[in-house]
Amino acid sequence: MTNELFFCKKLKTLKLGKNSLSILSPKISYLSLLTHLELKGNHFEFLPQELGCCCALKRSGLIVEETLFETLPSDVRDQMKAE
């Protein structure tokens, strides 16, 4: 994944499912307007806590395996569940 992607400040939807990715860059935090993030079908062991900086992203817009969602810190999970 190229770093240029993280400078698309107005990006709202990012579909990265089924891409054999194993790491999601902490720079994901730059995408503060993100409302939909699809990550299902990759090889992530954890999600970066920086997802908490994506204030517009709620649990309903984060498409991941439930076990992967549980790797986020509890405060980030709570923030995403609040609608």
C-alpha cells in the first residue's frame, strides 16, 4: 500500500478486502473522514489503535472479522459502537 493513499484527506470509503495484507499502517489515522473501511479477508493479526482517530468511522462501517475488531483497545471499540 502506498503512502500517497493516506494523504487523500477527503476519502470516505476504502475497500481493501481480500488483498493478502498483513499490516494496516498507523497512517490510517490521517483519514479522519473515513466512514467505510473494508478489511475482511486479509491476514491482519491486529488493527492499529490509530483507527480511533478516524472519528467518522463507526462499527457498522468497519468490515472486519469480529475477532480482529476485538484487537482494538476497548476505548476505540466503544467509540466506534457509539452512534
